Amino acid sequence: MKEVVTTIGDALKLKSGTQLSAKNMREGNYPVFGGNGISGYHDEYIFEEPKIIIGRVGAYCGNIHLTSPKSWITDNALYIDEKKVSYYDQYLIYLLRNLNLNRFASQSGQPLISFGRIKKVKIPLPPLPEQKKIAAILDEADQLRQLNQKVLEKYDTLTQSLFLEMFGDPVTNPKGWEKVNLKECTSKIGSGATPRGGKEAYKSEGISLIRSMNVYDNWFKNKNLAFIDNDQADKLKNVTVEKNDVLFNITGASVCRCTIVPEEILPARVNQHVAILRPSSLLNSIFLNHTLISKNCKLKLLGVGSQNASTREAITKESLEKFKIPLPPIALQTQFADRIKTIETQKAQAQAALKESEDLFNSLLQKAFKGELTK
């Protein structure tokens, strides 16, 4: 039997939400939905029943959400006011998410999706029982994915709890540790530069060039890792990255993100947006990293960043050198590091399980909308 295909315009009636600025929200219990889900709460609601919404404007355009009952939808989102054909809600949500609608956003100025831009997009329309069967299979795979994600989050919570238990908050310092400037307990603090020619000068392989997009809190993202050749690296030899160096973003939206360099990407250099913090014998890298990413320490660092910002946030080398951290005995730091390594080993297994469940979900998603899942 030939698969029935329709279009978004023929299948759905979309409307824009009702404007409600943050300053006009009055304290209440009803969720206000924008382009990326709940943006606040109000004392009035517009819709009694849940609605499927599509982010309409800004960075979140194309995002798909299902609202709560008794909610307000702002004009940052489109909502499905009417289904002209038989679509099961949960199937429709998966279908719309799979379409990657943000690719239809206008590229001039702020990204924007209009009904006119997406109304001709073709979508499958299988029989309603098949839609429900597909949605049930995807729900099961999605639940497994979410369960693995929660396990991973528990390891992060455990790490934070262990840090606070052993050392206390590094800003309020309730355990009364000696506090020192970073300059006093590191042998190097410094950032690099982008090779002449910028991105066009990068190589397909060679010596790693670490950029801010690679550095996340307690995580190094290998995707988009740049490479330079020996001549380019030689000009950056003063920022050669060594084993156990802590990487710290010092500019832009990712300022204060921090992690330890993974050994497998060495040899490496850093560009001007990333600082190397090299602990002395007084300091353990794992302890330093978890100190800098702890909640209150990060807030304090972000305050330093704001003071030094012109058009965007930045932290100077001098500010980092003068930044004070608690300095417990090195033996206690090492004990903490050993316990963290054990947790990280278990976390790696959880990450592998999460990736496997995400790969499964994405594979099922692709099959579902090619008509292959229920054959």
C-alpha cells in the first residue's frame, strides 16, 4: 500500500502565541511557554488543554515542545491550533522534531520561522493505529535514553557532594583552609594565539590547537578540534600543553568553563581564548578543576569576568593570578582525586550506555519516518 504524504500546511493550522513580556508577568501558578519551553509563570492562562508548540524566533526557533494544561503561549512560539487530518499527538511531536525545522529559519538578522516558510514541507501520514504503534516504540527508547541521562547526572551530583564533604565551599571556606592566590600554587598561567591566517591555516592533522569550543566543565569536546603543523606550533611553544594541565576559558560566552586536558590529544597548544593553569607540587589538578567549577567559585569568577568585560566577558591573566582558592593538604587533595577517578570510571560506563541508547533512539527515529519501523 502506497504511503500517504501530506504537507504541514494541509495537515495543521498554526497560530502565533500571545505577547507577554517578562515585566508584565504577574506571580502565579500557570506556566508561560516560549520558544524553548517554560520561560516563567503568570496568574492567567490562555489554553485549557496542552498544545504542541514550535519555537518561532531566536536561537530556539524550530524547537518542539508540548505545553502543560492551563498555560500561556507567547508570540515566541507557534502552536497547533487545529489538526486537519488524523495525527496522534505523540507521533506528531516526534515527527516535527525529526524535521529539524530550524533549517527553514530566515538567515537575515534574528532567526525567524513563519508558517509560510514551513507550510509546504512534506510529512508522512500513516494510519492512526500505526502512528500509535510507532510512538509507543519511540517512547520506550526515549525512556531508556532519559534513564541513562539521569544516571549520568547522579554521578555529577555525587562528585559535587564529595567535594563539599571533604573541603567545604571554596568561597565561604567553612573548614578554614589557608587561601592563596593561584599564582602561588601554579607554575604557569597563560593563553596562546590563533596562527596567522585563522581557520584557513588549520590542518587536517598534526598538533592539537585547543579552542574555547573544546572546553566544557569537567569535559573535553573533541568535535571541531583544530590542528596545526610543526612550524605553527613552534611559534606557540610558550603555550605547550602538558599532561594534567587545567584548561580555563577566559573570554566570550563560555568564559570560566574548565577541564583537565585529556592525554590522548597531546601534543597540543591553546589559542588566545583558553588559559593553561599548571599546578605546582602544592596543588592537585583534579582538586583545582573541581574547585574552579564549583557553583559559588564559578559565580565569583564570573563576577571577575564582568568587571573586566568591555563588549563581552573576559578574565585577564592578572585576575586569574590574584584569584584566591583554599589550599588543603596535598595528601587530602590526592585522596579526593583517587576517589574521583573511581567515580569517573563508573561515569564513563554510564556515558557509553547513554550513547548506545541515543544511537538506538536516533536509528528508530530515522526508520519510523521512512516507513520501516513497523514493517
